[in-house]
Amino acid sequence: MRVERSLKYCPQCGGPLAPARLNDAERLACTAPACGFVFWDNPVPVVAAIVEHDGCIVLANNRDWPEHWFSLITGFLEKNESPEQAVVREVREELGIDSRVESLVGLYAFEKRNQLIIAFHVSGTGEIRLGEELRSYKRVDMDRLKPWETATGYAVRDWLARRRAGRGGSA
């Protein structure tokens, strides 16, 4: 397990943080005896959308990625927001379309980014207008969609398997 090294000082008392062994893992803990702060570095919840739109799946290219990388629509869960609300909001912000949650696909650990991905299949309607985070998008026929071997690709894999088995993969 990695320990976040960018934190140097305790957000509670300002004392220095140092690696400490807690619950069989290395964590950052405040060195001030009276404080007791521990930086647990828990995973951040992220939503992902397999967006079905006009009979195809929409994959997007983020402006921060290489031009040939395409993936699902993703975003962070915000305070006081359910995962279902978050995924609908993210689809609206990034693709400019309305969407409806069809099903929960699953939960996936993305350890490289310390995230827990909550993946949904959504159906979208309206004209696609890219938000500021995206460079481009492409439509992929559902029969030609192939999963990739990381993070959201596992959600695509599971959704495709359910769809092929006739268990809720299409709107």
C-alpha cells in the first residue's frame, strides 16, 4: 500500500506527519502526542457511465489524455449527491445530453488512482455537445465494443457479458 507523501503537516494541529504502522498498513500520522490525527487515504468514489445513445455506446477523449485514448464518461461524486444523481450530472456536463440510469453495472477498484468506480449503464437523449473537459467523442456499435484491461474497461466487460446473456444490458 502506498502512503501519500505530499502531506507534510497535520490539518488538525499543524504538527509534522510521519509514516506509522496502523491496522497492518503504513499510514501518515501526526507526531504530536495529544493530536492523534491519521491520514487514512481512503479511496475516492467516482461514477462511470456506459452511455447508450442512438443505438451506440459513446466513448470520450479527455483533453488531458493522448488523442487515441477513449473511455467512459466519469466524474467525482459530490457532497449530498447519490451515485445515480452524480452519473446523470456528469453525462449532462460532459456530453450535454439528458440521461436515465438503466442499471448499476458494478463497483471496481482503480488502485492506480486510489478510486472506487461506481459504474452504471445509462440511456441518453439529445444532441451531444462536448463539455470543456473533453476533446472528442466517438460512437461505437454495441456489437463492436470491446473492453480494455483497466478500471472502467472491467465495467464494459461485465455489461457486455450481461447484455449477451440477455440480462439488462440494453435500454
